[in-house]
Amino acid sequence: MSNPTDDRLCCDIIEIKGLNKWYGEFHALKNIDLTVKEGEIIVVCGPSGSGKSTLIRCINFLEKFQEGSIVVDGTELTDDVKKIRQVRSEVSMVFQHFNLFPHLSIIDNLTLAPIWVHNETKQQAKEKALTLLDRVGIKDQAEKYPNQLSGGQQQRVAIARALCTSPKIMLFDEPTSALDPEMISEVLDVMIELAKEGITMLCVTHEMGFAKKVADRVIFMDEGQVIEQNTPDKFFDNPESERLQLFLDQILTN
Amino acid sequence: MAVYPLKETKKAPQSQTKAIQWLKENLLSSTSNVLLTLVALYLIYLILPPILNWTIFDANFDLTADNDSCGREGACWAFIYDNFKMFIYGFYPEEELWRIDAMFGLIVVMIMFGSWIKKSQYRMHYIIGAFLVYPVAAFFLLHGGLGLEVVGTDKWGGLTLTIVVAAVGIVASFPLGILFALGRQSKMRIVRFISIVFIEFVRGVPLITILFMASVILPLFFSVGMDFDKLLRALIGITLFQTAYIAEVIRGGLQAIPKGQYEAADASGLNFVQKTTLIILPQALKISIPNIVGSFIALFKDTTLILIIGLYDMLAIVGAATSNSSWLGRNSEGYVFVAFVMWVILYSMSRYSKKLEVRFSTEHKN
């Protein structure tokens, strides 16, 4: 679609420098440097345990890190609760297992953060939520509860919930990995629509079709490091590192 | 290769009437089941007729009878009738009994009003208001003050006292239990330490000990001349006891909440209080309903222990009535009555808990 030098992508919105994270003795992220420009669509892939989920979960501080710095839209992430909440109010996340709130109806799932975190009125929040539900194609399910929907529908609700706070950045943590095969495309379609609208996206996913279609940059991680990053066409057609070639062979052959 | 057309959906076969099918499936499904059914029938045959004979067929329902004219073959229900007021109201002065009726009447009216405005947007305000106002109103009605004659707690007794103790224990221990459950999971070490010490200490001690401690040790903390009400001491003891159990029950519910719920709440930017009250607690409490109610039922039964510090709950007062010289030897009637009243109350609680579970269930609502 486009490359990182595209003039649409002007300013850095996420700056990660020298990021190191350990789980106990296990070195999960090794000296990661990554800069994301506003509006950029980034796909992160790699074998399981490579640290890709951990990396994007550091960006909204769901994971603490021990060394390095992350600056999100001018706010540096530290232990300071105010700064964490500031970042989280601009960054939304979509999880592998949806993580909808099962005790709340769909509409209440969507309006919760706008009302309590962004101080919107119930009326405002509800109108916006219905618009978003319409966009992901499930407006008629607004009064139902999460467990009454299919996996694909639940994930679309989760995307709508994430969008409800008008975030600048969307993080996707393997959004299609827990879905039945026939439901993957309905979720990807929504994500592709979203990508076209210029919101900054970081997606951990194995959906290489999605990456080819919309990504500005694809990042390959292994053993807690960024091994290779490139534009999608170069990434898939001319992988430089041996490990990426091996990885691509493995996922593309089946 | 072949292609198969879709088949039509058929109704499940129903060859027999429901009753026969039920019998077959539940009572006669196998040889051992048939045997068990027969044994159970035999036991029922042994137990049921004598019970019915004593309580109904041989019983004396003449409510004006006295102990001698009542007969000894069956129950003498005149005993209950004669002492009924004492069983229910304890030693409360006769001319002030309307206050107890008013207290119970008020809660019934308030609950009915609450269900009448079920759909109103002010329902939550009403419920919170009711929880704040009713205890105060109930206190003044029962205890007196504000123009009503003061009736000391030494006059309280019977079913009234049982319900007061249980209700205070339940209402006070619930929020405290939530706090201690959260405290035990807190990241702040001091809070966690205090919670664990409190919970484990109280759970490691029988209620009787706590009641004794509350009635003997608690007054030592206060100045000598201060009159520290005996009932209040019992209430504090029971509340502390119940708090520890409720805290553990709710902790179980908290642990059942998937990590993803915490993460989704965090990622949305909710702060700790919002996350806890809007996301985590509603789900944890819902899971805990059966255990919470089970714990409340246990508490209700445990209230009978307040006898040992000299308070006369329903069981104690019935015991006292059976040693009254004009009704000697009527223990069975008294205890059957207590058992029946307790059962009605506790079974209602248990049914109500089932109803709550269904109402809060979002699993299969369509």
C-alpha cells in the first residue's frame, strides 16, 4: 500500500528505546528500539515465545519493563499512575480472547470507558457506540450479552469497544488466533477498513494476507529481538535473514 | 464422491407419558436403583406415619387446653399458642409490641415499593437510601428514643432477637468481607498482612470463643464506668466472625475472574476503584452468591449461640418456656416449632439465592 516515507506518516507517535524486559530470570525482550509514525500500520510476527505480544503489551503498560524507555505521544511511561492512565486513554487494545465484560450488555461494554474515563454523557457515549456497532455490522445485537454472540461477533464488538474512546493508537494482540476459521475474515475485514482510515495500528498476527494488504511495515521477532523489519513486499519476497526465511517457509507452506 | 442433501429436522420421539418416563429414568433405571428406591420407600414408611400421627392426627388442637387436659399421645399445640408472643417478641413490653410489628412491616413495605419501581432510573438511589435509612429507623423503633419509650436490649428476645442479630451480622459483614477479600489480594504489603492476620485468626477460633471474648475482653478496652451493651458486644463478635468467612468466600470469587478481565479494564484506562467496582466485583460476587448465602444461612443458625452470653434468642426462649412449671414436658412441641420456623426462613433464603443466580445469569439469556 505505502511505505514509511509516505508523507502521510509525519510524526513519531511511539518511541521505544533500549527496551529490556525480564520475567524472573528469563530475558523476554532484548534491547528493542522501535519508532512508529502517526498513522502507520505495523504488523509484528514471529514464532510463539518470541516476545511480540510482550512488546505491544509494554506500550500500554500491561507489562512492566525493567530497562529502556517508551514514549507514547509525548508521554513517557513510568510507574506514575497518571502517566499510565494518560497513555491508556489514547491507546486501545484488542485481545486474543476478546476479554469482553460478560456481566455487561454489548452496549454497556462499549460505553463503559467513554463514560467513566473520558467523562462523556451516557447519551453521547451511547450514540457513538451505536454508530461503531453499525460500522462493525452488529448494531442489532446491542442489547445482548457477550456470551450470546459468536467468536467473530465478540471480536468485532471488542474492536468497536476499543474504538469507542477515539484512540490514536490501536494495539491488536493476535486478534484472530482464538477464532474458528470461518470467522477470521469478518474480523480481518473490519481491521482492513480501520487501517484505511489512518489510525495508528500495531498488530501481532500471523495473518500474512492482512500484512501484505495493509501494513506499512512488517516486523519479525525471535527470541525477544527484532530480527528484521521491512515493507511488506520486500519482507515477503526478499527476506534477508535466515530465520525469517525459515519462519516464512513454515507458515506459508501450510 | 457424492453430495448429500440436507436432512429435515425432526422432533425427538416421545413414546411414553412424562410421568412414566420420569419414574423409569430416575427411580427404576437399574437393579441397584430399584433396590435403593425400595429401601427409600421403606424408610419413608417407617418415619412418616409416626410424625404425621404426632403432629396432626393424635395432636390436640384445642388452643385453650392446659398441660393436663392436653393429653400425651400427640402434640399439644396450645403450648405454642400460649407462649407465641414470647417466642416471637421475647420480653418486650406488651404495649410497645406494635413497634416490632412496625419494624417488620416497614421492611416489607420498602421491599414491595422497591420491586414496584423496578424499572425506574432512581431505583439504585432508592436502594442505597433504603440501606442507609432503614437501620436507623429500625433502631429507633426497637430501642426507642425520639419520643418513644426506651426498651433496653435486655428485654429483646425470641425470633425478633434472632432476626436482629442475623440481619445486623449479614448487613455489616458483607461490605467488611468485601474489603478484607480485596485487602488480602492487595499489592500493599501492610494491607495484605493485616487482612490475612485478621481472617486467619478469626477463622481459627470457634464462634463461642469469639462471643466470650467479645463479652469479656472487649469491655476491658473501654473505661470502667462505661456501660457497654451486651447485645452490642455480641453483634460485634458475630460481625467479625462472619466478616472473615465472607471475605474468604468472596476471595474465591475474585480468584475465579480471568486475568483478561483485569487487563481489559486496565487497558480501557479505568482506575483501581472503577475496575474493582464496575468489572471485578460484580462478576466475583455473582459467582459467590451460592457460597455467600450458604455462609449467611450458617450465620443464622449460629445466632442460637448467643444464649451462652445471656441473650435469649428464639431457641433459648423456647427452652426457657419448656421449663415453665405450667407446661412441663412439652419440649418436643417447642423444638419442633423452632425447627419449623428456622426451616421456613432458611429455605426461603436458599430459594432466594437460586433466584438471584438466575437473575444475574448472562450466560443463556435470549
